[in-house]
Amino acid sequence: MSLIEITDLRKSFGETEVLKGITLNVAPGEVIAIIGKSGSGKSTLLRCINGLETVNGGTISVAGAQLQADEPHLKALRLKVGMIFQQFNLFPHLTVGGNVMLSQTVVKKTPTVEAEAMARKMLDRVGLGHRFDAWPSELSGGQQQRVAIARALAMQPIALLCDEITSALDPELVAEVLAVVRELAADGMTLILVTHEMGFARDVCSRVVFMHQGRVHEMGPPAEIFASPKTPELRQFVGKQ
Amino acid sequence: MTDFTTWDILRNLLLATRWTILLSLVAFLGGGLLGLALLFLRIGRLSWPRQAVRGYVEVFQGTPLLMQLFLAFFGLGLFGFDVPAWLAAGLTLILWSAAFLTEIWRGCVDAVVRGQWEASASLGMGYVQQMRYVILPQAMRIAIPPTVGFSVQVVKGTALTSIIGFVELSKAGTVVTNATFQPFTVYGIVALIYFCLCWPLSKSSQVLERKLNVAHRDH
Ligand SMILES: Nc1ncnc2c1ncn2[C@@H]1O[C@H](COP(=O)(O)OP(=O)(O)O)[C@@H](O)[C@H]1O
Ligand SMILES: [Mg+2]
């Protein structure tokens, strides 16, 4: 049984069709890497899965429920699927703890005491339990991104979408964030990652999806994709990395 | 004819300054409340209230305050309403301030980066929750300096109400000049009083802006 089922997904911005019929099924616990050139539609695909973009055709369903564009359905979807962004997007007016607690108390109506316990637990999980009272601006980029992960985890999603979450980081901070993702994968979290970290994709992912011009151009286990790419586009892309 | 000492002049002008201050407060607070209500329509999701508020703002920003005062004072008179000067002055300044404040604040809401909307949406928040817990708290910080700065415009704007006969500082200046024939002294003092009202406001706006910028740079 697939957890996320994407069937013939189409998305246009004005006249340009950016996603030209994407079909992708993700099983529970799978870790999927999406790779491809800039502009190939990777971010748009993730944003469609999270309902941040309205789609022009095809269907997306998560845990059996089909994506619909009204607020109650979107909310239900987003409780199941969390998203982490390249730019962290922490709330600058709240402390680290406040960031992780806010949506629990506001969206799930969790009592403050429980929300705080959950926040501390998730911050511990990403190694930042001791920064509960810090402000986002006091943290390094890597730490901010780990807080963003804790914030998403606190909603207890069944899957996480990560859009180039290490691309805005200084090279020396990339490893700490990838270590957290690696642990999530080991714990059985379903993950869809857009990434340029080919080594990481090879080690951690169960499947690699190569996107090219708005289509899934090639897909398979990392060993196959990286060792023997079938299409010239993927061969060129892998060769450049 | 009696002789006026400088003290007499000053005393009369200071008494009238109370009305300038009161009118400024009424205009700023009333305009702030109305502006806030209009802001929610302006950034809301319903299309026709958004358009209506945009039209309202354009009308008040696109015509001189003096014309708005004339229309309120004489225009309503044509329809048989006897509008006292204080009412026309107060109402017009409230409507005028509301238009400018709505527009200033809308800019501040727009200035909150898109990532904040997306992050809060991806956490399951609805529009009202996003506004209340994520966007407005940030927009409010951004809004403080320009809002304080705008209060200077309100104080200066009250001077125009002298033309429809409301006796505030400027009108008192004219009255005192007519009695004393010392226009330079009188208007010199009037200008000085305006400066004493406005300068602390514009200065604090600058200080706030610098402070918030420093805080922002740290983020
Ligand atoms: N909001 C938008 N409006 C118009 N075009 C967009 C928008 N978002 C993305 N695009 C276009 O869609 C294409 C795919 O973008 P994106 O999904 O961000 O690619 P990737 O993440 O693979 O780099 C690009 O050509 C981009 O310019
Ligand atoms: Mg992208």
C-alpha cells in the first residue's frame, strides 16, 4: 500500500507547464531523493504535495485521502505531511521553544504543558534541547534548520518533505543537518528529499527520482541510478556532480 | 488699545495648543482604530471589500486634505446638515488618517517575507491563525517607526482646520496677530510650538527605526 500516491500530476504557471504528468508512489518508510537540474520542477512537486500550489491536473492522495484545495482538507493534509524549507523560515518573533510549540497549541489545541514537553523532546531529538529559550537569530544556520525539523516533527507527521534543506548552509554546517535526517530515516520516517548531496542520496535513500523538464525521467535504487544511468540526460547530470 | 506683552501672546497661543493636541489625538487614535478595521478588509480574502478599501484610500490620498475639509464643512451644509467646525475637522482628520494608516500598515504586512506564510501554512495553520500568530506580530514591529512618523503629519494636518474656523494653534495665531499687529513674533512662536510638538515625534520615529533595524540585522 502506498502512503503517497501521485498520479499524472500537472502544474502550469501561466502558459508554461512546469510539471508534465508526474506519477510517483511512495511506500511507508521509504526515503526518496529527488535530483535534477535547477528549474526541472523539483520544488514545485514538493509544494504541490503539501498543497502550497494548486494543481492543474492529476491527483495526489496521502494515506488514502485525496488532496483538495479547501482549508479543512489542506489542514488535514498538512497534519500528515510536514515540510522543511531551504531558508528555514523560523518565526523570528518567537523563541526556539515558542517556534516548536506554536502550531501544536494553535492548530492541534494541545495544552501548553504537553506542547512544551513535546517541544523539548523534539528539540532533544535534533540535539538542541539546551537552546529552548534561545532566539532564532542567536543560532547558526545549521541549528536553525534543526529547529525547523523539530518544529515539523512536533506535529507528528507521517511523512516529511525536505526541499534542499542544506543548500543555504555553510559547508561545515551541512553534516549536522544531514545527521538528523539520517536518524529520521533510520527511525522509519517517510521522507521525500530534494537534494544536491549525491553521497547522502546514495547512502540513505531507498529510491532516487531524476527529474528532467517537468517529468520523472528516470527512477530506481541509488546503486542503479548512479552506477548505470540509462538516459543521456541522467548520465550527463551524474557525471557533472 | 491695550498693549500685549509677549507673555500674553504666548499664553493665548498655549491655550489654543490644547486644541491642536486634542484634535491630533482624536484624529490619530480614531484614524488608527478605523484604519485597523480597514486594514483587515484590505488584506482579507473577500474581493469586494478589498477593492472598496483600496478605492477609499485612493480618494483620500489623491485629494488635498483642505478640499476634504471644505467638502465636510460646506458640502454637508448644502444637504441641510449644520456641521460645527470641530465636528467637520475631527471627522475629516479621522477619515484622512485612517486612509494613510491603512496603507502604511498594509505595506508592513506585505513586508513580512513569503516564507513565513508558507512555513505556517505547512504547519497546518489557517489564514486567521497565520495572521494572528505569525504575520501581524512581525508586521507590528515593522509598523512602529512609520506610524510614529505619520503622527507628525497629523499634527501638521490639524493646522488646515483653521481655515474652516476651528480655533486651534494656527487660527489662534491669526486672531492674536489681528489684535497685536505683531505677525512676526506671533507666527514665530506658533512655529516654535509646532516644532516642539513634532520634533520629539519625528526623532523618536528615527530612533525606533534604527533600533528595530539593529534588532533585525541580528536575525
Ligand atoms: N510561482 C511561480 N511562478 C512562475 N513560475 C514559477 C513559479 N515557481 C516556479 N516557477 C517556474 O517553474 C519551474 C520549476 O521551478 P522549480 O520547481 O522551483 O524547480 P527546481 O526546484 O527543480 O529548481 C522554473 O522554470 C520556475 O521558473
Ligand atoms: Mg528548487
